[in-house]
Amino acid sequence: MKKVLLVMVTVLIFAVSIAVSPAKAAYLSEYDKYVEVSYEEARQIADLVGLEGIPLGEETARISFEVQEAIIAEIENIINKEIDHYYIWLTVNGEPVLGIDPPVILF
């Protein structure tokens, strides 16, 4: 489990280090959705997005948000456009445990 957490932190550091441009994604927090789920449901979803074995909680929610923000910023740098986006926050007992930026297909 420590190995998986180390890999996730390494990916986060890498993603943040390549996002050196001042361009920022247009994060529209007013459109965020909070979905209350059981821990088991949150665990299944976390496993689905590649977070097998990572304990879920406030720290996981923060890290998942930061990693996705860095990726969105890099995509914006590549396409030279700002992408409006929001997050679906999975909560267990009212506490966010995982942030998911839902994909929107652009044509």
C-alpha cells in the first residue's frame, strides 16, 4: 500500500512540475456536485479510476483534485484554450473522499 501511495505522490509531483505555465483551467466550483455514497461504493469507484488500495479520505480527495487540475492545465497549454470544468465529489458521511472531473467530449 505504501508503494501505491508513493507512486501516486510521484505522479502528482511530476504533473505539477510539468504544469509550469501560468494558464489556469476555468474551474467552476459553483457547478460542483456532491454525491453521498457508501464507503464500499466509493472504494469500487476509486479502484475503477486506478486508486486500488489507496485509503479514501480528505487527503485522497485533495490529491485527486490536484492531479486532475494539473492534467487539465497541461491540456489547455497544448490546445491553447481554456476548458471550463467542475467536479463530482464523492462523499462518505458528508466528508469528500474523492474528486472526479467528469469527461466532456469536445467536438
